[in-house]
Amino acid sequence: MANKQKILIVDDDANIAEIISLYLTKECFDTMVAQDGEAALKAYETYSPNLILLDLMLPGIDGYQVCREIRSRSMTPIIMLSAKGEVFDKVLGLELGADDYIEKPFDSKELVARVKAVLRRSGTLKSDVKEADVKSVEYPDLTINLTNYSVIYYGRSIEMPPKELELLYFLASSPNQVFTREQLLDHIWGYEYIGDTRTVDVHIKRLREKIKDHEMWRLSTVWGIGYKFEVR
């Protein structure tokens, strides 16, 4: 029997944490709860979770700082939970490296579905994939594999959160085609992020920090419109 995937739940509301744990346990996940930022960082080291559900409003060290600390040492998937629904809060969470952002109150089925989706994108949840179903694009010195969520750049593996990789793959799959920020939001993030175009800019900036311009290709800005993966 395969080992259960481990979810670290970080929330100072014991009732909410218990409910989340119950839902995930029913889906055969193993869970641990931490009720403040300091406890979350300690639990991260000892529990080694496959994914973290992270509330933003925590006593002491807040969720943003917890995310920053964890992201500085690993790419463990993080889903932020918050009653804050402002665009600024979502963008800040994404800038710090969160993989998803769920507003409270949330539907239990949606929460479980998003946990599974993020784990699947990160390659933690495995599924049977035929060779013919592998989604991969290759350019000189760059291979982007959406099936196993890997990027090989100049012969070495590049770590990046799922959304960054999905954005890179989507652009690279349609070379020289221009996409507006709204189109990219719709394809990569879905309807809930429509209007939050800064999200795209943040992710493009982070991609450019990891994937530099090549003599044969590059991530190009089309001013006033959006972006494209330009092939020369």
C-alpha cells in the first residue's frame, strides 16, 4: 500500500483546522495541524509534508513570512487560505511563491479538489500515463515537460512552482503566438483570477529570472498586449 500524502494545516482557528483535517482524512491523506507561524516552521522540518495549507492571519509569524521562509529552502506546494479576497493579497501570496489561494469561507469539495490538483501538478500524486500522452515541448537547451512537471535548462533541472511551469509550457507550445494577459489568466488560472492581470506579470518576471533569453528563443513582451514565446 502506498504511503499517504501528508498535509500540514496551519490555522489558528482550531475548529476550522479540525474540519479541514476531517475532510482530508476522509480522502486518505495524513494531516498535522499547527496553530501559529513558529509551530508551522517547526512542523515543516519534522513532518516533511507533501503540501501545506497556510492561513495568512496567524499569531506571531504571519502566513506571508511562513511562506517566505519555506520557499527559501524548498518548493513544497503551498495553498494559502484567507478571508482576505483583495487582489493585493492574492498577488502578494503569489509573489512569495504560493501555488494557489483559496478564500474563506470555502467549499470542502473545492478545497479537496484543489489540494489534489496542486499535488498532481507538483508530481506528488502519480497517475498512469502512456508515452503517447506525454506533454512536452523542446527547444535548443530547453525541455518543458508538463506530464511530470519538469524543466531541463542547459542540461540541468530547474525548480519552479506549478503555475510558472504551466505558463511557460502554454507559451512555448504556441511559438510566436501573442497572448493577452487576460487570455493567459483564463488558460492558466481560470475565471476567478480574471481582472487580476498583475498575476501574469509577476510570473513572467520570475520565469525570466530562471530562464534567460536564448539566441534561438526568448520570452517576449508585446507592449500594450501581452506576451509570446518568440522563436527566431
